[in-house]
Amino acid sequence: MDTKNYDELYKESIHHPVHFWNRQANHIHWYKFPHQTLVQNANGLYNWFADGELNTCYLALDDHIQKGNGNQTALIYDSPVTKTIKQYSFKDLRNSVAKLAGGLRKLGVEKGDTVVIYMPMIPQAVMAMLACARLGAVHSVVFGGFAPHELALRIDDAKPKVIISASYGIEFDKVLPYKPLLNKALEESTHQPNYCLIYQRHAFMGVGLPEMKPGLDIDFETLIFESEPVDCVPVLATDPLYILYTSGTTGKPKGIVRDNGGHAVAMKFSMDHIYNVRPGEVFWAASDVGWVVGHSYIVYGPLIHGCTTLLYEGKPIKTPDAGAFWRVIESHKVNVMFTAPTAIRAIKKEDPDGHLFKNYNTNSLRQLFLAGERCDPPTYEWIYQLIRKPVIDHWWQTESGWPMLSIMTGIDGSLPKSGSAGRPVCGYNIQILSEEGQELGAGQEGFVAIKLPLPPGTLKTLWKDDDGYKSNYLSTFDGYYISGDGGTKDEDNYFFIMGRIDDVINVSGHRLSTGEMEEIVASHPAIAECAVIGIEDELRGQRPIGLVVLKDGQNIKPQDLETTCCNLVRDKIGAIAYFKTALVVKRLPKTRSGKILRKAMRQLADGKSFVLPSTIDDPLIMDEIKEKMAEAGLLKVNAS
């Protein structure tokens, strides 16, 4: 841990980045320590620690064994859906990973080859990621909620030599057929892997094991049993560790490339300085390994730092109830937790008075971090009042790989501000820019951009697409990475992220943030969550409407609720907002990661065609929204 305070350390990271990150690189084990801390390649893109050599799997497992901590618990698997709890020491996990890596090598996987991983939240998914890293192979984890078409797109882009999957996953009491979905994806994809490695889960709810295809499908456990362990393969710091696909505006997913060296340095730094967790403590990121949070803070960050990490195969509610998170914290003595505001809102809706929280001892918890979407102040205040521990909302993206805005609790004693994602993290020179690219001052809303070079751990490029990386992220403002989000900052340099730039609407020539309106509407005590979207208006260009979900047991009349919400917005923003409509709906359409499909609802209202992502939680929700919009006379003639 650095002895300097936040202000000193942040200024050093911006004004002397080479010296700053060279010092941070000393905190991880290198086979060859880098001397080229920051260079630009032939395409003009920045690379960190270019001549350094290391292995990420070694840092996550072998290094701790070498230091005498092999018997410490590395991974806790907690699965309320199967009523299973299992612990793995660093030595246990290393032994399984080393044999799996040996098995993958027998299947022809070597340094630089790609492997697609399509698995539920089970320990074997973590083993698969680490085994790839051990060999210097490049893994691409595809979230299990993706349908075959989306999986096929990723297979064709990544061109894996091997695909690792499982027989099925479990969500509440429903079985998700991974292997049949993989079969359908391979029928659609042009690229075909040499082998599919399948982990056969034990029978659940009467579901049998899927049929294996001779010559293609290999049994996961058999391969491990029959394989010899292999050592870690040294790779260059700039060699890719993984590809993680994120949605693109063209419909084609963008393959974010993460390197080995910069990523490892950033993970170690963030665990220490942002999350303020110590080696040996229990860190829980309640996410999925298919998302960037799972990569960074279920697998790599905690293990590189020497923490015990928690892999939770369950939900915040209904596994079995809204006390699930509190049970996990008590059972495993969780010290620091990370989840999404959506999870907190789900708990709040089911247990608004926090009765279930009182059944558990959560004294081990020091801090709760929130990210993944903007946290509205009512949700922030509710969870803080419930747990009475620091709640830190912070902001980052798949592209960044680790936080860009936060309270760096390891070095910064500043208090969080409700509605703010915090202050810039070391290494990120974040600015609010006008449409002309001019830096804006406090209280002025604009584009959230980061001055180049980005710090270590951020996206290296797009997979086999340097030009796409430049056009998507570096072409809007010269010398800046454009985040795609809009926001403001205050006089204390706290930043307020107001959502995607296309969530800023134009009402009678005035640019207004739907995120700000959501904050105001969500402050109503009867509302569990809401979404505000801008729909086309013949007179004003656009006008906002709210879609609200009530807390359980609320008897308020929809008309009375709408009047109150409209008055709240009028009082906070003014008549200029022209907020006239608040529809009560049973639920909001979301992806499985909790992102509300605002764009699809806006297109529905505007009579434009739209495509629902394959990760939508339940497609029927859009029919419910359509019916409510039709009843309110909001649908254009062509809406479908």
C-alpha cells in the first residue's frame, strides 16, 4: 500500500504515469521485469510493460503456494440452487487447473490459441479460465444467458480451437440446457472447433445428461483424470489474456482484448487501493463470470491479491428469499462485497422494510460497492440505512476492465456523495467535454472522456480490429477515449454519470437527462424502480415518459401516482422537462445482467423496429409494456 494520500497519488499518476506504474509493477511477480513501461506500437496504440514476461495463472495460484499460503482457501463455491457449499485451497485449485491445462494441451491448445468458455456459475468455469491463462491461451467467456445465435457470432469471431461448456445450468428451479444450446450454435457457426470439452453435472430435477458426439465431445472430468499437470507458460505483458465481447452499435459484438501485464498490475492495485481488502480476507463480487465484473473481481483480482473469492450460483431473491445475500455474508464472513444496484432494488422490492436482514449477522462486512449501472439516490439511501456500512457507488465498463471513478477507500478518506460515482481513480484523467471537445467546468453536462494514454488494464484494442477500436473509441475527440456516457462534475471533482449519451433527450431544444428524471421519480416512497425514456413528440421533438414498478403491497391509484411524479419532476427540473406521463407496469424489461432496455422501449413507442437482445430476462415483458403504452395512447401506428 502506498503511504501517500489520494490527492498526492492521483496527481503523480497523471503527471508522471511511467514512474507511477513502474512502481506498481513491483508488487507482482515477473519472470522478466519490464523496462519499457509505456510505448506506442506501429498503429499508434499504447502498450504497457511491453518487454515484461509473466503468467497470470502463476500470479493467481502458484505464487501464493510459493509464499507458503497454499492451504489458504482460494475459492468458496456457494450454490443455493443445488444446496452445495465447497471450498478450494490455493493448492487444490492449482492442482486441478494444472491438470486441466495439461488436458487442453493434449487437445492441441497452445500459447496464442483461443478457447471459448460457455458455462454456468460453477468452479469448473473458473478452472477453465485459469487453465487457459496457464498455457498462454486466450479465453473468451460467453455469458450463459446468450442464445445460440449470439454464441455462434462469437465463435465465428474468436475462432476457438476448443470450446468448454457444461451439460446445463440452473436458474431458480429452471434448468438451462447449455449443451443443446451449444449444439445449435455450432450448427449455425461457420467456424468449427476441434473439440468441445463438456462438464457433466450430476442429474438435477430429473434432467439427464446430454448425448455426447463421438470425435468432438470430450468429458471434462475424464480429461483431467487422465492428464498430467503442466507448468505455467511465460507470456509477454502485451500478449492477450482474454477476449470479452460487448454489444456494438452495428449489431456485431465488439471483442474487447485484455492484455496480461497491464491487467495484472491494475488488478493488484485496485484490490489494495480501491477496495481496501487485504490478502487472506473474503471478497465477494455477486456477478457472473460471463461479465467483466466476474473476470476482474470473481476470478483474477481477488486471486492475484491473495484473497478468498466467492462464486455464488444464486440470485439476490428467491434462492430462497430476499435474505440470500445476508445469509452468504454471515456464512462466509464476507469482508468486502460488490454487486449491482439492480440486485439491491430487487431485495428492496421483496423486503422493503429489511425484516430478513435482521435475521443475519453481517458484522464482518466493512464495505459494499455498487456498479454496473447508475445507482439512483433512493436505492443508495435505502441500502445504506439498512446495512449501516459504507456504500460506494463506482463506475467502469467492460472496456476499462477496472474502476474509472470511485472513492479509493484504501487511500482516500473522503465520504461518498449520493448520486455520484466518486472521484477519478489513479491513472484516469477524466474530463467532461462539450460537443466541440472543450473541457467543461463544474455543473456543466457533457461527454465523459478520458485523456490518453489510458492506464494499464484497460482495453488493448478490439480483437483483430485496430481500426474498429480507433473509430469506436478514439475518433470523437483527438487525444481522448470516449466512454459513451454523459455526465457532470461538481466543484469537489466528484463525477455524476447520467447514463448513455443517447439517453439525453432534446425537449424543445433543451438537452435534458433522463437519468436525472429517474432519480426524482424513484424518490417516491411507493416506487421500487423506474425507467424514464424520451419518446418522439410532434411539437417538442421529444418528451419524457416514466415507467414505474411499485413496491409490493402498495394500493396507490395509478392516476394519483402519476400526478405526484409529474409534480416532483416539475418541482425539481421545472415545466421545461414536460414530464406528463408515469405508467405503472408490473416489471421492466432487462437483460440478465440487470440493464434496463430503455432503447427498445423508446423504439417501441416511436413505432420503429427493434431487436431484443438474446440476454433479455423475459421477452413477454415487452408485450406487457406495449399493452400499457397502447392503453395510454403512446404507441405510434407502426409500433410492433
